[in-house]
Amino acid sequence: MEIGLVLGGGGARGIAHIGALRALAERGLDPVAIAGCSIGAVVGSLVAAGHSAAHLEGMIRSLKRLDVVDVGKHGAILGNARFGEYLKPHLPNTFEELKIPFKATAVDCQTGSLVVLGSGPLIPAVLGSAATPGLLSPIFHEDWVLLDGGVLNNLPVDVIRAMTTRPVVAVDIAVPHNRKLNFSDKRSLRDRISSLFNRPHNWLTIELFLKSFDIPVRRVTQSLLAFHPPDVLVQPDLDPDFKREDFHRVDEALDAGYQATKTALDNASLER
């Protein structure tokens, strides 16, 4: 059966998307259009390029932090140039070369407007969609300075509705807006900076900044879903303390995405 697929943002929590894809494939549900944001744009573009859930699982299991992390610029802590190089062998140059129609949401930080990307160079668009403000470098692409689309549309069901009339499955893996922070970190500034390159780290400054991002993301998503509900909403039961940077928690995220998708499909009707 053909479906429209929406994959939301949430950093490493997006590994759950791969588990969701496996569950969809087992049910014979084939995406004919995909919309994504942030890590959902990364996974979505790879699916649109023809890669299977098994291939994506192999990619994430073999991923090394030094393969994708570099020094930030334009005011950000981390860069994304290495990640762009990492994606090149797996993605075509343009949206038009993808096997499945795909769009990604981003925000132009100069105008504060939502940008829906669906044509032209692919990798800059994907990186821009995933550029968490302050954490990852913004992407200068065409006439925009792109930041994470989650600021304005983290689960773009409205975008997919304009791409296909088929039933829509949306996978929401956003970081909980009400997760608790640890305010008892007594380490020196030097130790906290050093911990950025080791896992797990707990730099409260970054935690506070990301929490201030996660709160409006959840509120905006809830509002948009009220107007544009999917036919099936999948919300994997991930640990609230599963952070954006926890890319080492692969098995946990894969299983959460797989189980939640199976349950959601069991409880839904996709006939249209």
C-alpha cells in the first residue's frame, strides 16, 4: 500500500525512524512521498534515494563521531562540513535525482520564515534542515541562511498533504519539552568543554539552550497537528533522558521506533 511519510526532528532520537521504517516495510507500506525535518530530513532523504532500513541501520552502527563532527563557524559550537562529506556517497546531487519525491523544512534565520526545500542541491538543504541553532553551523544556501526547521515545523504533515493524497504516517521523535535537567554539575569550565568530545557529556549551558529550543518545538507541533493530523501518528516510547547527542543508544532507539510503529498500525485504519 502506498503512503505519505513524515519524519520529525530530534537529533539522535531519530534513530527510531529506522525502526519505524522496518515496521512499515513488514506491513508492505511503501512511501510514495516523504517530508522531513532535521534528522528526519537526513533519514528521509536517504530513504528517498532508495536506501532500505537495513542499509540505514548499517550506516548508523558504523558511524564514528570523528567522521561527522568538526569545528563550528558562524557562531555555532560544531560544524557540519564533515557530515556533508559523509552523506555524499549515499545521496544524489539534487532533489530531482531522488527515486521518491522528498521535501525538507528549514528556517531562514535572516527573515524568520519557514523554507520548504524540494528542488535543487540536496545535501545543503538537508544540512540546513538539521542545523540546530547555536549548536550546528547555519547553512548558506541560495538566498537563505538556513537553520533547523524544527523552529517552525518539526513534523511537516501539512507539507506531505500537498505532495500526495495517500494516507499519511508521521513519526514524531521530538525531545520532550518537560524533561528534567541536572543543575548539580560542579565541574570546571575546562572539564565541561573537554566533556563535549566524550560521552556522555552534561554541559548544563548547552542543556539549557537546547531545552529552550525543545519547548517551543513541542508547542508548535501540537498546534500544527490540530490542523493537519496524520492518518497514523507514531510516537516512540523513548527515555525522556535520551538526548539529541546520544547516537550510541542505537538498539534502544531502533526497538522503540519499531514497536511504536507496529502498535500504531495495529490501532489504525489506512483505508482510503
